[in-house]
Amino acid sequence: MKMSNQRKGIAGRRNIATAVLAGAMLLPLAPATAASEALPAINLQLSPWSVIARDKGFFKEEFDKIGTTRVNLIASGAADLLGAEAAAVNNGAIAIAQRMIYPATVHRANGLDGVVVWASEPSNRYRAPILTRADDDSIKTVADLDGKKFGSSRISCYWSSPFEQLNKAGLPLDSREKQGRVRYESIDNGVVAISAVLSGATDATTAHLAATQFTGAWLSGKLKVIGQSPDDGVYVNHAGRVTYFARREFVNKYPEVVKAFLAARERTLAWTLDNVDEAAKIVARETRVPVEVAKFQITHAGQWEFMAGEPNAERARNAIKTFQEWHIANGDDILSERRLSEAQINAFIDERFFVGGQYSIYR
């Protein structure tokens, strides 16, 4: 059944991406508006999809239309911290960054003057499971985490997904205000978080299994899943969506660049889902991982690099409003202190890049 659901998901993403691509091909090329400036070069995150876009020429073809002739892919490196991409966007090191919608919203609440230019479809139960050591027989379910130690990155899915799961089980995580039923330690380095579990320094963590730093431990059989976000929950339907965001100043100055970036991503999505084996070889070569790891990163049900987009700006805004209300009601200390107003959320989702917007890739 799981493989059947995966195939259905891949087919659905392929159909959406193909439809977007076909619509784009029917439209005349729009010249940069007078308000848009040419950007000679752009720095972007090096990731599985971006190395495919570079290798297959999708970046070149889309960016050449608007005069951006050099695309630099910046590798984060194994020692990079979760959340570093937000700082990189803020200081101009990269132009457009990917983060899930919960941490992107927290970055906005913490003062990043950015906007979301793309949001994904809803998530699923496989995207951010709770993990423990496979040989730890003392922990078999979420209920067994009572009094145990949990380590993960605070401003990430690695906190928002278990936050929901543990709250529903009556086992809240520690917060700054009060002690919970599960001891919580913020660990912003994914490699360290996994190493802590494997060494016994912590008892559990949450991770995207398709992330490079976690894939090896998972495929080697050293980890097991003891909990997943509920299908009807706030993480799957709202907080676990993917976003691409950029500084407001950059987006206002280079909207055609943002549109070209999003168009290249859609083309990459459509091509990858139709050419998984070739795509895996590209990812393996360019990111220096084994081919089987690269293929897992493309095809696993919990992957996030190749999700279909959420074309409707209002649904994206509603996702933020819904999870913010739920998180605050259940003790999210950051959003309780720095709650985004309705006006701030509305402005955070830049509707120019969604259906009906001036720079939308959706037709």
C-alpha cells in the first residue's frame, strides 16, 4: 500500500508539473518590465533539484531570457546549521532560499523582511517522523518518550512535527517557560542530532529521511520510526508545506528573476519525475552521494525537493494562519511572543507569484 501511495503521489506531481510547463510553453515570452533590473549573476542553494536544473540547462534557458547569465550554486556543507539559509538570504549571500513554511514564518516573526514566492502542496505523514535507535527496545511508540531526551533543531519541521505528535499524546516538549514531559535540547546541526541518538546522548529526534545527513543512517538500518504526524493534523496540512522565500527588496527589484527561478524549478520537477534514473546519476555526481542515496532522495514519500506547488495565495496564507493559531494555543513560545498579524501574513505571501499574479508561473 505504501508503494502504491508513493506512485500515486509521483503521478500527481508529474501531472501538475507537466500542466504548468505546458501552459508556460503556450505563452509568449514576457520582456522584463521597466521596473525590473537585469541581474548579471545569481547565487542559489545547491540541492538535488538545482544541480539537475543546471545540468539539463533549465536554469540557463530561463535566466538567459532576462539577462542573468551566471548561476552560482552554493553548497552548504555538512557543518552548516539549519536556519543558515535565512541568514544567507538576509545578508545577500543567496538570493532565494528553501525552508518549510513553519520555520520560514518564524524567521519572519524574528525580523527577516522577506516574502514567500512559492509554497508547496500539503505535506504527508512520511515527511518528518520521530526516530530512535533501531536497537533501542525501551522505546517502541511515542508514549515511551515520557521523561526521555529529545534533540532537534528548534526552528524547523524537526520541532513542529514532533511538537504536534507529542502534544496529542499528552507529552509536551520542554519550553523556555516550563518543563514538559519530554526533555528537549535544541540541536541545529543535523549530523550532531543523529549522532546524539546513535550514541545514546539523546533518545529521539525528528528528521527528513531524504536529507543527505540522515539518509545514510536510515538506509543502513540504524534508525526506526516510532511516530508520524497525523494525516488530518496541522503539520501535514499546514505547517509542513515547503516554501521558497527571498528578501522583499530583492523580489521587488528583480521579480522577473524570481519568475525565471520558479519556471526552471517546474521544468526540473517535470523532467525528474519522468527520468528518475538519469536524475539520480546527476544528483549523485554533483552532490557526491551514492546513486542509491540520490534515488532515495528523489523517490521517497517524505522527500520535499520535488513537491508540486500550491498555486492559490489564499490557501497558502490560510496555512500560516491555521498553524500559528494552533501552535500558540498549544504553547509555542516563539510565536506566542512574536505573533504575526493577519496583515503581516497577507503581505508575507507575495500574491504576484501565485495564480492571477503578474509574475505567476501558473496559468
